[in-house]
Amino acid sequence: MNLEVLKNWRLSEGEVKIYSALLEHGEMPTADLVKFTKLKRGDCYYKVYNLVGKGLIEEFDKNKNKHFRLVHPEKLRELFDSEYNTIATAKR
């Protein structure tokens, strides 16, 4: 996947790093996200919950720990289509 598309779609560099780590390694707890992305812990949590809010990743409990995983890639398409429609409507 070309992650440049995500950078151009209002995601910060840190959010793209998190998305990329989940894409490459699969579901994981925040501690592993911190390790793979090299983001500071607080910053990583902030960005993770931004991505949850945008509907790109989801949170779930596993072995009494919070884990995160990507949502189905179709969700990206829905978000891009929604953004496109918003822009198209604004141009009219």
C-alpha cells in the first residue's frame, strides 16, 4: 500500500507510522506500537485514539490488555469517498 496517500489525506506522520506498523505486524498492544514506531508513549496513545476516532483502527481487549488492529480496508475507501463527496458538494 502506498502510505503517501494517507499522508495526503490529513493523517499526521505519526498516525501513518502507526497505521503502517499495524499493517506490517498485525494487531498489537500500544507498548508494541511505541516500540515499532519509536513515538513517545503519550504521543502514541494520542495518535492511536485519533485513528480510532477516524474509524481506521479499532480497539479490543485481549488477555486483559488493550490491543489495536486495522479495520477492513473497505473502510478506507468509504472515508475517501465521503471526503471526495464533501469536496465535490462544496465546489458546487
